[in-house]
Amino acid sequence: MTDSFDPSPAAGDRFSFGLWTVGNPGADPFGPAVRPRISPTEIVAGLSKAGAWGVNLHDNDLIPFGASAAKRDQIVADFKQALSDHNMIVPMATTNLFSHPVFRDGAFTSSDAKVRAFAVRKAMRAIELGVELNAKTVVFWGGREGVETDAARDCRDAIQWFRECLDFLCAWTKDQGWDLKFALEAKPNEPRGDIYLATTGHMLAFIETLEHSEMCGVNPETAHENMPGLSMVHAVAQAMEANKLFHIDLNAQKIGRYDQDLRFGSEDLKGAFFLVRLLEGTCNRPAYTGPRHFDAHAYRTEDVAGVWDFATGCMRTYKILAARAKAFDKDSEVQQILADNHADPDGVGSMLTSYSASNRDQLEALQLDADAMAAKGHRYERLDQLAQEYLMGVRG
Ligand code: GLT
Ligand code: MN
Ligand code: MN
């Protein structure tokens, strides 16, 4: 790695954090908070100092549940002042539809229509807050949208109610004249035993059934794909290929565990390397241009100073991996192995891009020797070792 490379984060990197991430005081199901809650305005100042560009929030990260209108307006005014003082923006806003006991059996998928109505109205207020703060994206994470027992309802009803609520909110948003994108975030379980629409793939299929599917995309999270052992790289690639990657939650996770929300890159560094390579653009495909959001929190061992070490670590790791990925892609040996595997001297690939009588006839006439094709090795051992060596910093 060249001596001049500087992984210090800067506003142009479009790094963002949620108030709930750096503000996480370290409570877990087995013990209370271990560090003071950093106030929203202090978070804005701290993130700006650390080199972040944006700060995201749930309605109740900023405004306590049930606050009076006057109190709300005061809090929002103070927060806006902090944003302007520290040159920070709010790229994304979301609604807490999981903490209050009213949502114990779901929000948009609750069997009780009054709870669904309460959830939709709470989301409307949160979207208004987002618009007031100039957010462009609204995330929906349905933490309580699930069951412990499927005796509770027919899952098809839950999916229908989820759709109705989102259709309502999309139409209302359009009716207000606002140009917003909705990003749906999947998670397979926790806090519910099973959460509906468990993966980014489920969400992508569901989105196509929405009335205003064009304004809806996904917000994949590393930990949520990795918990059940799925590939975050593939989930994100499918979303990008469908032009549906509207937001991303970057963090780290050991497969099979509870949602750890660890510092980006701190587990499965190779997965993070290939994810960053994908996001930054590789193999002649375009990059993702949206926010690089970190949905993670510091270890419970940390005090407030450790929280800032955590935040800086997420951003530095992203930048270092982006530089390593670019160097890997530029390596002539890497390019040669890829070119050998992708070579198509007879233009066979073009016969498969669409069906026609002529393509059918050309396909039928092809001489294809399966044994000869099968005999060829792909050199992925060498290719992957090159990736490892870039990752370990001993090459390029
Ligand atoms: C919550 C959850 C995250 C979601 C946040 C947005 S809230 O912390 O664990 O994955 O992205 O609602
Ligand atoms: Mn998330
Ligand atoms: Mn998570």
C-alpha cells in the first residue's frame, strides 16, 4: 500500500450513522446500560468531527414518545441548529415501530386493525419529521412484524396487511408532493421468533407486489443476512442489479448468532472486502452512489471514548477496503485470470441474450464438447489467494 494513502474519512465519502448506533449505551438482555447516552446534538458534533457526512434517526431517537407539540418543535429546532453548526445532514429517517408495548404483536402486521392504524399514523408523523430535516430516504424495519407461534394468524393476512400499510403510506407521501424513497429492511428473527419477509430476497419479491413499487427498494444489513448464513454480497448485488439498493446498513456479524451489529469489517473481513468492491464498482459495473450507513454499535466494554474509536474504525476500514479492492481489480494477473474465464471468442454469449429463430438455430448448430470444457480448471485458488494478499497488505 502506498505511503500517501490516507484512510481518514471525509464528507465526500458519504458515511452516515444512526443516532441509535453511536448513542447505544451498551444495555443488553442480561444487563443495563454501561455508558451515558450521548445526546443527539453531541452526536452530531462528534460525528462531524470524526469525518462523517450524515446522521440518521428514528422519530423516538430524537423526540420522546408522547412529547408535546411545543417540546417536539424545540427539540427539532435545537437539532437543526446542531446540523447547521456542524455541516451535517440527515439522509434517512425511520419510525420506531418496535419499542412501545402497543407493538408487542406487530405494527403493520398486527391482527388488531387499530394497532395497524396507530402504526401508520406514527409512520406519517416520522415521515413529516424526515421531510422537515430534508431526508431523502425512509427506512422501514419491521422488528415486531412476526410471530412466536403461527397459530396467531394466517401468514398471508400478515403479508396483505403489510402491503396495505405501505401502499397507504406511499400514496399519502405522493399526495403531499414529496419525492421520497422507501427502503425496506429484512431480518430473519430477533426480537420475534420468526419475522415476516425474512431476507432481502423476500423483500425484493414483495416490493414488486406494491402499488407504488417504483418508490420502494431495500436496505440490506450485513448482520441480518449473515445471521442465517446467507451472503450479504449476493443480496446487495441482486438489489443493485434490480436498481433497488436504496440504502445499506453496514456492520459485521458471526454467522448463526444473535444480531451482533459489530464494527464494520470486524468479522468476515473477506466478505466485507467483496462487499465494498461491489459497492464501489467492479468488473465494468456501476458503483452504488447512496449513503454508506453504519448500523452498528461499540462493544459493551467501551466507554464514550471507545464509541468514537468504534465509529472511526467503521469508516477507516471501509476506505481501506475500497483502496485494496481497487488495487486488486487493477492487478494484471487478476485481470488475466478473469479475462481467461470470461473469454468468448465465438460470440456465444450474444446468442443467449434473447430468444429468436436465428439465435435458436445458431445455438442448435454449436459444437459443444462438454468433456473438453469440463477439463479446464478456473484458477480461482490463485485468484482468491491474490485477493487475500491484497487484503493482508502484502501485495499492491
Ligand atoms: C434497530 C435495528 C436495525 C434497524 C434500525 C432501523 S433499528 O436498531 O436493529 O437493524 O436498521 O429501524
Ligand atoms: Mn439495520
Ligand atoms: Mn442488526
